[in-house]
Amino acid sequence: MILLAVAGMPATAGEVKKYEWTYDYDDIVLWHLHLSFLHHAIPSVEWFLSATSHMKGNRHAFREFGRQFFSSTFASFQYTYTLNGMEHTRTYYARSGEDPPRLGVRGPTPPLYSNYLQVQPTEVHATLLSSDESAITWTALKDGRPADARRNDAELKAVRSIERDLINGRVPSGGEVTAFVSQPMCPSCEMAVRMFALQYDIDVNVNALSGDGGWASQRFMRKRVAFFTSALGSVTRSGSGFRPPTPPPSGDVAGYCTAPLSY
């Protein structure tokens, strides 16, 4: 009788649940973050090389270019839905900061950044579009920064990109989101995610690394530094071009949604 009563209760959606990861020995969160990082870093390096092919001795410019990826927040938002009895997942890769990243060099007009993006049918380069009309936006915070300082946050780009697909009919409503973020959400991002969840009646589970001092966060930073260190060595060696690293192998992440609040 109790089971019948529970089963008969109306299902509620639009909840946001947060899980904080200090350790991630099995790469459950880090695997998704590494894919998001590579999604942005590989085409960005190739774009930088094309835009600076007229230059010589661009090591300093490349170092400055790479710094953006050390301070950025990276996120992977997976929207899972059922269509015609089959489950599908569409992944939205987001990076905080300017899109495209700041080139930081002068010279001829660079090629279009979008030409270098590597996307698949089920992958999206999450970004904000000037044509978007949405109630989901950034929030001014009392942190001494300009009122629109949060307009380029990764989480905002991700939920707005999912919203765009929902409005355009690219994906149906009624799904749920599992998110992986490289640091805890700020109040502005949390507000944007909650607004998205409530407006579209979608549950959102956010798995975030605990912060700069955490074991998993430091490991992710080392991966970013290693990537750009390797890229710097490749692009400055005579006769050698940039060779993108192989994406990490997929792991068994079936149990991440049952994670407790803190690790």
C-alpha cells in the first residue's frame, strides 16, 4: 500500500541538486571536464597558429593566450531525453570568458574561429548569441566587478544553449540535465541554472569540483598546464606542427548520480 501511494504521487521536476567533489580518483567528473577542455583548447591552439602564421618568435604571445584557459571555468552539461522510446544525450561544452578567446596579437584579420571548432551531431559548442531572447541571464554581484561581469560564465552559456535547442525544437522537453563543472557555481550561475530548471521543468544535477585547493581541482589544473606546455614545445620546434592529444578513454560513470553531497 505504501508503494502504491508513492507511485501515485505526482512527479515534480525543476529541482537543482549540487554535488561537490574534492577527490575524484576514478575520473568520474574529471573525464567530462577534460573533454570540455580539449573541445575548446585544441581548436583554439590551431586558430592561434593560423592567425599568427605571419609572426616569428610568438612564444610570449602564445603563453599569454594560454593563460585564459588556466583561469576559465569549464563545464559539460548533458541533456538526456527520450524520443520514440529511445534515450538520447546531447552534450554542451562551455568555457567561461570571451568567445572566441582573446587573440592578443596584431596583424591581418584572423580566420573565423568557428572554422576550427570540432563538433559532432550530439555535441554543442555552448555560447550566447546576440539573437537570443531569454529571461535567463546573469546577476550582478557585490564583488567589486562590473554589473555584467558574469555575462560570459560557463554555466550560463550552457543552459542558454540548451534553452535555444528546446525553443528551436532541436531537442524535446521532458529531459534532465547532468552537469560537470570545474568549480562551485557562483550565485549568478546558480541563479541562472535554477531559473532554467524552473522555467522548463527540468531536473539538473550539478557535479562540481570543490575549488582551487581541492585534490581534483589541482589535478585538472595540471592537465591544462601540461597541454599548453606540450603545445608550446610543438609549435616552436622547427618543422613541427601542433599535434592534438588523444581524448581520454571513456570510463564507467554509471553511478555518478548517486554521489553524496561531498567527497
